[in-house]
Amino acid sequence: MHIPDGFLSPEITAFMWVISLGMLFWAWRKAKATYANSLTSLLAISSAFVFIAQMLNFPITYGTSGHLVGGTFLSIILGPYTAILSMTIVLLMQALFFADGGIFALGANIFNMAIIGGLSFFIVKLISGENTSSRRFYFGVFAASWLSVVLGALACGLEIGISPIFSEAGGLTVTVPAMLFWHALIGLGEAAITTTIISQLYRIRPTVLGGLNLMRRAIYARDS
């Protein structure tokens, strides 16, 4: 799902940077308010974990790649805002040191994986409702993990499909179906892995699920 440099038009590149920078500023303010004293250590540990998981890449089409993303996993561990920041650190390191995704295309990659992945937390919250220990919660984790991958792939397909470099190759009629087909399958694997890990963490050590704790506090505050 990493987009290399040269695949997006300058207009799309700039537009995605504006959106991503605005969302990152918002996420930073929210994360600082939530984790006033431990934000740096949380970002370091979580980013390292996802960085390793994302190193397993395989090519799909037009220079893009498929891999586990980890956005929903991070959102349950850290909460949505810190998850966005953590994933952004991962993408920045990959672009700078491993040429996995372009520097100019980083704004688009941040949106496709970090922002969509982090905000998938709210899909879990919507599905699970007030009961964060029921089967609905685990179904929410599964659904959010799958959707975060598919929506990120859709965004990627749209971004590269409307760029002039792909107009002669079929544009959106080629890029969107190709990205959705493969990532719908990848998303199932990601959803299964994420749900399994989260369920085991909840059973063994639920205190590490910071995003889940945030969800519970929001429910408690609303009902008080």
C-alpha cells in the first residue's frame, strides 16, 4: 500500500500533505492531553512493534505493495490519536531508511495507513457499544481491522488512479479494482491476526489496552 514518489500528480501530492498535516496536528494535541507524561515511551515501543510487522512486504501492482498494516491494533492499544502518531513514525522511518514509500508521497501514505487505521478505533466503538468485553467487541475489532485495510487501499487506488501517469493504463478502472481485490484478502488476514492478539491480551493483561480503557472512560463519563 506504500506509494512511491512519481506516482502521484503534484496537485494530489500537495492536497494529501495538507490533509495529513492537519490531522497530525489534531492527533498530537489530543494525544498530549490523554498521555501527558508517557507519550514518548508509548510511541517508541508501539512504533517499533508495527515497524517490524510491516517489514514483510510483497508486490501487488503498479509499484505498490501489500503487507499487514496494524492501524486498528495500535488504536486499541494506544487510542486513536496516539495510534495515528505512532503509525506516522513507522511510515517516516520506512521512507527515509528503506525507500518503502516515497518522501513526497508520504502525505498520502500517512492518510491511507496512519489516519484511516487510527480512526478505525471509532468503528470498534460503534459496533461494540457499551459492552467492551462481549463478542460484539471482538467482532468490532475484526470488522474495523478489515475495513481499515480496504479503505486505505481504496484511497490509494483513487490517488494513483486519478494521477496523469496512469491515465493511459486505464486509470481508476484499473487501479481501484486491483487494490481492492488484493487488500480485501489481506484485510481478512489482518483482521484475524489483530482480533487474536487483542483477545489474548484482554484475557492475560487487559491493562495494556489503553484504547479500550479510553473507550470505557468515555462511556462512564457519558453515563455519569
